[in-house]
Amino acid sequence: MGPVCFSQCISGIDGFQSGEKLSYDAYYNWGFIWIKVGEAIFEVRDSVRNDHQLLHFRGYGGSYPNYDWIFKVREDFNVTWDPATLKALDFKRTSTEGKFQLQNKYWYDFELLKLYTDVVSTERSPTLDTLDINECSMDVLTAIYFARTLDYSKYIPDEKIPVSVIIDNEVFDLYFRYVGREVLELKSGRSFNTIVFKPYLVKGTIFDGGEDMTVWVTDDQNKIPVMVQANILVGSVKAVIRDVRGNKHTIEAEVFERSEN
């Protein structure tokens, strides 16, 4: 199945708004024990360019310094996004993953269906390039928010939702596989009605590729990721929701036990 057109990929942004901030605790599986080794933050903010109202998506975080000896991670992803056209304008990523370091900059031209890139890493000299894209192509941070715009009631279990994702300096035709719905019980004692899907990953410095990641999002209008768990090249990791602020809608997916009179 090929990628769908962009207007079908992002039809609206009802699930989130400027001011939303999602905070996660990151865990690494050490034998039979999950150890909290870092954190991740996702924010949506207002932005203005040439008197035009835009949105700024940011995802950042990494390992705590005292756990860098296991595998040092620092990530900072930024996207400027136009809510009027439902398309990204530019993207910037700065990453440290172990000894690997990377800086990516993208500029989108959806009229010409081109992407202009500036890539610098420890594995390649500075590279300027122009890539062919389609109307559905998106960077990894936009893809995270794209997953929150989908109407999962349209899909049946195991159905694949195509997505064109730009990673480093290549365009990949990938997919999210819709798994179904389940009640997710966290170690903290909180429970959520969730929608479950598996993104198809590209092999890199952390992930081995394939369907090695599972995402649980709230089964309500927000579709907030509650937990993400993935196998990595050495062990496994997960991110668990710690705090939600500025959410657009009430989190109706959280399950509360009824008290007995």
C-alpha cells in the first residue's frame, strides 16, 4: 500500500492545542528490573513568522547524567507548523546517541514537492541535499502528532496506516499498524482506556527496526500517548506519562475505581 495524500494524513488538530505540555519518565530494562534513567518532554507553543500565526512543536529529553554510562542520549526535535495548511514548514533535530552525534535541518516546499536538507553527523561530512517528497511526507516529530489526529474507529485490528517519514536524509514509506483497544494499568496505579498501535521503525543507532515499538494513547479526543515501549539494540526501554498540562479536552479515558457506599 502506498502513502496516502497529505490532506488525508492530517485533517485537523482537534486533539491538542498551544500550551499543551506532556512529561514522561524514561525507563531502561535491566534484567528483570525497570530503572528510571531519564525523561522526555513534548510541548506545543504559539509561533509567529511574517505576521502569520504558526505552531511550534518541540520534543526533548534524554538520559540523566548519572546514567550516561549505560548509553548517553540527548534529543531535541523542533518543528514549525502551519495550522492553516496543516503542513510543516521546517524541522530541526540535534541528537547525541552514545558516541553518535547528529544535526538535521529540513525546509519543506510542498508546492514543488521538495525537501531541502542540511545534515551534519559524526558519520558524514556536512551535506546539503534536495529530496523528492509527496504531499504526505513528514519528519518524525510531525509523525508523532499525526498519530494523534487519526480516527482509529475507521480501522480494524492489524490494518496498516501508511505514512511517509523523512529520517536523516532519506524518505521512507512506513506505517502504523493498528492493534486495537485495551485498558492499560500503570505501575503507579493509574489506568486508562487506550488505543494501541505499532509504528514500523527504521534501523538506526538505537532501534533494530521493524515493529519493535508499541504505543498506547488515550481513547478519547486527546489521544495523548500514555506509554511507549520499545526493544532497542541492547535491552528495552519505555516512556510512561508523568504529567499532563494544557490539554485541550478533559482526559475521559482515565479509569477511576468506583467507591462503595
